[in-house]
Amino acid sequence: MPTPSPSTVRKTYSEIDKYSSTERHERRVKAIGIASGDDRPRPFDVARPDPAPGEVLVRTLRVGVDGTDHEVVAGAHGGPPPGEEFLILGHEAVGVVVDPTTTDFERGDVVVPTVRRPPSDGSNAYFERGEADMAPPSACVERGIDGAHGFMSEYFTSSAAFLIPIPEQLAPWGFLVEPTSISEKALELARASRSSFAWTPETALVLGTGPLGLVAVAMLVPEMDVYCLGRRDRSDPGVALVEALGATYVDSRETPVGAVPDAHESADLVYEATGHARHALDCVDALAPNGVAALLGLPGASEVTVDAGHFHSDLVMHNKALVGSVNSGPEHFRAAVERLAGFPSWFFEEYVTEIAPVEGFEAAFDPDATLKTAVEFDTL
């Protein structure tokens, strides 16, 4: 995406500035949300938010769509703020500061927001320690997911504490910072679980060829041999992307998780991003001694038959570990910014298969979309 000239940016700001303070308060903006009881997103006409001191007004550029958004739309997860009948969607966003109020941000800064916020009854120890990502669901709300409006609107406000600055050249792909940060945290926790001894992982098995799994493949291939397991046909663009990155695709219809060691090799690290409950058990068989599996998927209710004795003794006798991971903190967002800057330039064009204009936002929510999608509200 070409970088706009300074005159173009100044024009954008001058157009915003032509509104008086009163007029700004009365402006209406477009938003995409889900009404209670509905099963598909729709546009909403909402008041443009007014930032309080310490908050920042952000003009939205792009907002990504992921599996969590589909779960929220389907009514399987999350819900609107208390007392409201709809939820503005979107938790993977990038935008430009237009009113920094009393904060240290400057007009024109490109920022991405974190997701979690304190609950309505105020802050708590998790937020006071800067560890919102470690809070249980009852101790936070999540913008665009559960209990707080998201970022899929022409403008949004946020406390400066929950905004991460990014380089302007990353702006077109800034909506990928949040999902990449999820993987940064999961890998950090996996490494921490192995920190009591010398652990030098050489092989990784990524379960899932969805957007989260494909980002994990891109993150891991520079460091180790990577296998990526999924259910896509060989002709699928997702498989082509896995192989273009230098990983080996494994079709789970032919080689299930537990059979990967015999068909290929055991994995020092398993990254689970399928939400298939059985994988949390089977991945232990795929691990090499001293290996660790990071679980990120959120399965529904599921009953499986398992040899609990084998499962338990394999973990103990081979020093294996399972870690669960959800959400991410500011340090993971900053790590994601650096990580994305190091991805090959061609990756973004191949990975992001749909950037839908806000007028045609439905395309970004197509359940049959091949890889990663987003809604575009504006450009730099």
C-alpha cells in the first residue's frame, strides 16, 4: 500500500478540524456489530465517541476478523455491554490518533489497541500489576468480544495505557499485531515451562491451518523444522502458504496427531490452534521427551475416551508439559510488532485474502473465506 504524502495527511486532519467541538460531539459514525438474538453482523449508526482526559480518539483504518468474531456472531461466546442490545465487533484493529487529549501520544501516531479492560466495578490486581492477560474472564471485559464495544467503527476511544504505537509503514497490516501477540505469549509460556533445564527445540508441530496457525508457522520456521497439520486439500492456498514458508504440510485425514512421530518425527513443541478437544490429549503422544504443547483453541463440550494412565505416565516419565494460553499483554504486542517487521514482504499479500470495504463488510465475515480477512474503514 503506498504511503500518502504529508499534504494528504494534513488534508485529512484539516477536514476533521473543520468541525467545531459541539459538531464533533453530534457526529454519527458507521459501526459493524451484532444485535442480541441475531446471527449475522449488520451496520449500526452510532455517536462518534468523545475522548475523556487520558483517553485517545483514534480513526480506524482496518479491523481483522477471526474465529472469535465468528463465535460471537453465532452467540457461542461473549455478548454486549450490560444494559445494551448490541455489541460493536472487532478486537484486531489499527488506527491513527486524531485527538491525543492529555496523553503523550501525538496526532498522526499509528496505534493498535489491546483487548482487555477492567470490569465495570473498577480495576483489580491483575490490571494494577499490568497483567490483564492473566485475569480470569470474571475479572475483565474484552472489547469487541464480551462486555465492551469493540473497534469495528470509524472511530474509537481508548485509554492511552491500552494503546501500542507501531511504525507507520506497518499500518496496512497493523491489524495482525493482536493475533500475532497471542502466539508470542503462548510461545513465551511454553519456553518458560522448560526454563529449568537446557531446552533447544528443533522441531515443532502446529495444529491448525487457520489464521492463527499460519502465523505460528511463519514465526517458527526460522528457528526449527515445522510440520503443520490440517484438513485442507493440497490445492488449497493455505497449504501452498505453509509450504512456501518452508514447513511440511500434514493432512490429518491421512495422518492424525498421534501418528505424526511415526510418519515424520516427534515434536519438541506443539502449538494447538484448532479448538478440537481431542487434540489436547493426542498432542502428548506427538511430543518428544521434554517437549511442551501450548493449547490455544477453545473447544465446546466434548466427551472422549482416553487411557488416563498412559496419558498421565507419559507426561511424568518423559517430562512433558501442557500449557494453556489466552489473550496477551503489552509486551507481547510490542514483540509482535518486531516479529511482523521481520516477516517476508510477500507473506502479507498471500496471507490476507480479503480486505472488504466497510460498505461490503459482509465479505470479511464469510465463513468460507480462505485465510485472513479484514474490514477497511479508512487509509492513511
